[in-house]
Amino acid sequence: MSASRLSMRRAPQSGRMRIRSFATGLRPAHLACAFALGTASFAAHADTGGLFLFDYLQGVPYAMSSAYTPGVTLYGVVDDSIGYTKGAHSAFVQQSGGEWTSKFGLYGVENLGDGYRVRFALENGFNTATGQPGTPGTMFNREAWISIGSKRTGELKFGLQDDVGVPLFVDVFGEVGTVSAVGYLLQWTSDLGPGASYEPARLPSAISYSSPWFGPLNAQFAVVLHGAQPAAPTFATRSAALNYFDGHLFATLAYIGNYGQNALVPSQFVRTDNYAAGVFYDAGHYVLSAGYSFLAPRIEGDRVASVYSAGAIYRYQQRNDFRVELAYRTVSGFNDHSLGITLGYDYNLSARTALYVRGSLVHNIGSAPVYGDMPTQQPTVDNIQNSYMGPGGVMQNYHSPHVVLVGMYHKF
């Protein structure tokens, strides 16, 4: 499952949108939800109201009814939390983004006629605890793309953009980087060997194409140009996804081939194949999801890993959202396993503002395989340091890193 499919971080909301059938045509807002949810376009056969996904996208301009209205929109999120982390060391923290990534952006549309339009997005993340930009020295570290397309022909997009694969929302915590155990287990490659890599959350120097919808089906393709780095392949990433959406059930199959640099032989680039699948059933007042990811570095001696996940959301009286997700990761042929659980509660003060509580734990079993003189470490959460010097000067791992956060956000 690709790690990072949302350009925004999630929060269920109380707005209402409806999907029209193909017989009467699709409104642009419904197709626009795709791009908000990781470049996958949505379409439906049935008239379905009250979907959870459409509710929590309030305030995201390219997922709302104005998604194809000409003009430029300023948007963003401010999200901050306080919490407690435990690994090799304990700490009380204040940090940005326990539900959504704090960010601001500009989104624009121009209609060209005959159904064609040009769209663009420029988006930058920032840290609400410090005011620092998400990536030092970079003005737009999350989105910087321009596209052209129509409902008939699909859309061609150029620039820094969300990756193609299983969308973030298949994880009911959206793979948010501070708490999602699923997000950390999916992206963990440290115990697979030199050269193992995972597709980045956002694709720089990318070219992607999202096809029109053919009934409930849609396809996506993307490549990332590697640039002029010596010995690098022409394309750093090649990915494809086949999506299905019938108004309540979203399903996807994806392949990502990503080239990473061999830590032991820097001049060598290694392809890691990621085969993934995800299912997300949205009934409005509850959501069920499941995912699978298989990572296989293509170099002799490296190891392969599988991640299984299942999650649910239950909405009570519109203001209360309860979330739970379980994940299991295993490295084939080794006693290297990880169990993850994330729990959450959201109290929605309005369509754009909420309070939330999050708790996440990764429990590691066994130990990471040793290769060369590279350090070995099993998955953690929230960038917690979980290695420490044990008896006799031997490096040890803390096997159950965890985090608890309490926070709030506002979208504008």
C-alpha cells in the first residue's frame, strides 16, 4: 500500500454532498474528490447521500462543489497537539498535525472550453509548534503541479504531486505521520536490506495521468524523472492503479516500482516492487477498511515484507467519531514481526473545527535481521528513538514504542 496518498490530513465533517448516476451525468465536485484523496477520481452508479468521505473534505477546495469554478482559492489547516511519547526515552511533546498536516495552499482553475480545464495547486506544510516550514528552504513542499484535462479524456498532471497507489484514506487514520501505526509499518524498510525503499509520499518531477471513468472503473499511471544523477535510471518511480467505486465501496489494486540508492554501494540503484490492494466501505455512519502491501527489493540477499491492516470508524450523532485500526507486519523467513494498533476519538465542533484524542502503539517481536555493518532496527511510531545502549555496550531496541496525543484543528 502506498504510504502517502492524501495531500491533506483528515477530519470527518458534517457537510452533505450527493452523487448522481451516470445516466444523468456526474457533477464536477464528485470527480474532484479523487484528486483530494490521492489523485483517484470518484464516480458512482447510485444516488447516495451522507458519505463519510464527502463529509470530512469540507474546506478542501478541489473536493468541493467549487472544484471546477474558475478562479483562485486560498485554503489551509492549522492543527496542533500535545502528547506523551515513550521509546528508549520518554518525552512530553507539542507537535503539529495529529489529525491533519498543518498547511496553506493556493488552488486555481481556468476553463478552456469544450469541457477542458487547466488546474493548479501550490501547497506548503508548516509546523504549528514552531512556525517553521515543512521543508526548510522549500516554498511548496507538498503540492506544486499544473494539469490539463476533461471528463471525456482524463487528466494529465505535471510537477510535485500525490503519489499513485492505494489512497491514504484506506487507513482510517490517513497514515498521518504522528500517530498512524499502519503508516509507519507500511513505510518501514530498515530491516529489509540495503537499497530497499518505499515510494515517497509526494512525487517530485512527476508526470501522471488519470483516465476517465468507465462505469465504476478508473485507471491511473505515474512516472518520476530521476534527473541527472550518475548511474540513476531514467525513472525513479513507475506506478499504476486500477480503482473501483460504486457509490459506497472503493477498491484499488496498485503496483509501484521505486528505485532507491544502495546504502552499501552508493553508485547502485535498487528497484523495490510494491504490490498493494485496499478496500474502503463507506456507509455514512460507519466505515470499514482493509489493506495489504507486499514489498520486495530486487537485490540478492534483501528480504521481503508483508503488511496487513483492518480499520473502522463509527459516527455517533454526527459530532462523535470513534476510530480503531490494527496492523500486522512480517518479514519473510525471519523472526521479525510487528503488531500495531491505533485508537482515536474526534469531537466535531463544526464542519471545519474539531477536538481529537489519539493513541498508537507498535509492538515488535523478535529482532531485525543483520546485514553488513548497517544498524538494525524495527518499526517505531512518531519518530520516537527506540534504540539504546544495553549491557556490555550492545545496542538494544525498545520493543513497544507508543504515543498519546490530544489536539485540535481548524480548516480555512
